[in-house]
Amino acid sequence: MQALVKYAPGPGNMEIREVPEPSPGAGQIKIKVGHAGICGSDIHIYHSDIAIPVRPPVTVGHEFSGVITQLGEGVEGFCVGDRVVSQTAFSFCETCVYCRTGYYNLCPSRRTLGYWYDGIFAPYTVVPADRVLKIPDGVSDVSAAMSEPLACVCHAVYDLCRIVPGDLVLVTGSGAVGIMAMQVAKAHGAAVIITGTNADEPRLAPAKQLGADLTVNIERENLAEIITDHTAGNGADVVLECSGAAPAIDGALNLIKRQGYFTQIGLPGTKIEFDIAKICFKEIRFTGSLGSIRSSWEQSLTLQAMGTVNLAPLADTHLPLREWKEAFRRFEAKEGCKVFLDPQG
């Protein structure tokens, strides 16, 4: 079968290759990939500027939905034909303090689908049954394929942050993750301002349609004045930073209130500079966020099933697997909100 493979370390070194069709081992499930989304970390793998361990040659990709085609020995609770998604933490030690407390996303031995184990930019993938979740009735296959980034947002908000009704939440970055974060914050009863640049204009419109109280193009409008006007000069209660851009991070530290919550969701990919004294002087609760845990996935699917979060409008770009270079280019150029590859095409 044809798969998109990171075949060697270093920038680039990615191409379509013929690889064997996988078979499930004991305790594993084989899934026919239906919809496969491109994540920013896939771009980082392409450029080789990501800290998460990668083991070439490996089929990349990890955001997907699909249908079970084969069950490995000993698998129970699933049937061939079930619509499913899968967590990305393919393996972890299960004995360290992080695994034992449910935060296996921080396990030093965690190895990830599409990084260390063959991922989903291929017609079929194999994953441990323990990582698989059924897609609820009423949730479309394409929406379910975005469960992974939504699960990351749920982990950042539910586990690492505090949003209460009436808060003003500033979401920096209006890509798919930013729009998801906006919707989750709205579900907490917050008012939300989401920001972008000129390049993000096509994304700010759907953000508004999906519930943002205010969208701000920071290249045309004065965000500081807007935040001041809406908070009587106190600053935003919460910042959900989804862009990973150094100017956005440093700027948001100026706009958050004293003792506010700042959760870093976007990965910069490289070292950045910001004024850490702002964190100290304001006593900001600043935290990073990495991936997701099982409860995050359950929250992600529940929010979709309840209609609290609407992901379908984000899926605006679909290309066949053979056009992966164009898909990556569009992703990096911010042409479209969520870009998908069709592994069957």
C-alpha cells in the first residue's frame, strides 16, 4: 500500500513509498483510515524541528477516523465495521508516576502514533485496542477525525486551566485548534476574543460564526485597547495561546490580568524569547500543555455528540494522499482551516 513516510532524520526526507499492509497482533486493531487530518506537528516532523521522539522510517500522521477491518487475538468490546478513533499514545511504560496517575502523556517512555509507530497517512493502520474509542452516533466521520486536536484542547482547558462563567478568555491564534479552544471556553460560559493576522482573515469568519464574541485582526486593530475596554483595564482572565508564535506569547503576557491563567497550547517548534518577569510580577498561573489523556478523548467525543462543539465547518480542504506536498504547503500558508489527506485516494 502507498504511505507517506519520513524515511530518514533531518529536514525533508519524506515521500510516498510502498509499504506492507499491516496486520494486527494480539490486543491490536486494524483500522481502514477514512479521514486523515494534517497537524502542525506533522509539519514539524517534516522539518525535523520537534522534540517528541521520531523513529524513521515511519508512516506519519495521527489525526484520523476510520472503520475497524480486523481484530487481533484477545480483543473484546469491538466489532468489524465499528466507526472509531484512536489515541496517539501508542505505548507508554505504565509503571512511572505519570502513568500510574493517569498522565501517561508525560511518560518519559511514551511513543507516539505517526512518530515512532506507523501512523495514518496510509490506507490502513494498526493500534492497540486499549487506545481505541467508538465514535458516537450523530458524530460524522470527518468531525470525528478532528477528535485528537479537540482532545488536546480539552486537556489544556479541563486539566490545566480554570475558566468560570463570566470570564473573558483571549484565544491567540485562529487556526483549527484556536477555534476549538474558543468553543470549549464558550462552553464554560466565558466571553471569548480570538485573534489572528491578515493571513488568518479566512479563519476569523468561521470563528465568529461558531460563537466568538469578538474576532480581532491584530495587524489592523489595537488588541491592547480592545482588551482594556472590555475589562476596565484589568486584562483577560484567561489566555489560551494556540499560535505558538513568540510575539503572540509575549504580547498576551501584557494583556492577561494579575493572577490570570495562561495555558500554552501551540508548539513554537523552536526556542523563543519572552519576558518571564511578567509572569512573576503578575503572579500568572502559566502552564504548558502536551497532548491528551483518555479523559480528554472522552470529553472531546462527548462535546461533539452533544453539539456543544461543532467541528464540521473547519474541514474545508481535502486532497488525495499523493498531493501531500501541496497539502503541507497550504497548511503552512494558512490556506484553509483544516487540511485533510485522503489515504484511499
